[in-house]
Amino acid sequence: MTQSNTDWVRLASATQGEPTEEHPEAEVRHVVRGIVRQGLKPLPAKTSVSLRIDQDVLEWFKAQGAGYQTRINSVLKAFRDASVNP
């Protein structure tokens, strides 16, 4: 029988769920997005553009936290969808 090299004492004493430098804590939104996207059509490709917007508007979006570009895109989509076509 092969001898295990596992340090069972160290493993049992380790705090579970604590992020380390080697294994940082995953952000829940990334995990959920991966799960939700399974089996769905791929997302359409994004296009990189240069856009001039007021500094205070950009600062407000950035102050909301990470993902400000995605939020700006969502606002633009909502405006597009709410617009009445003549």
C-alpha cells in the first residue's frame, strides 16, 4: 500500500475558506455569471471606442465601483430600448 504524503494535521488545523495570496477569494459575480451563461448563446463581441464624456459623469460612474464601463453600456442600452422610433 502506498503511503500518503498529505499532512493531515496541517490540513485539519487550516482555517477553511480563508483566501491566500496563491488562491485569492473569487468574486461571487464572476462565479454566478459563469454559471448563468452555461448553455446560452455567446455574448456579442464588444467594440472599443473613444468616447468623450463629462468628467463629473465619468467620476460618478467610477465611484460606483468596479464595472463602471459595463454600467455605462447598460445605461446606453436602456436609453436605446426606451427610445421611440419615429
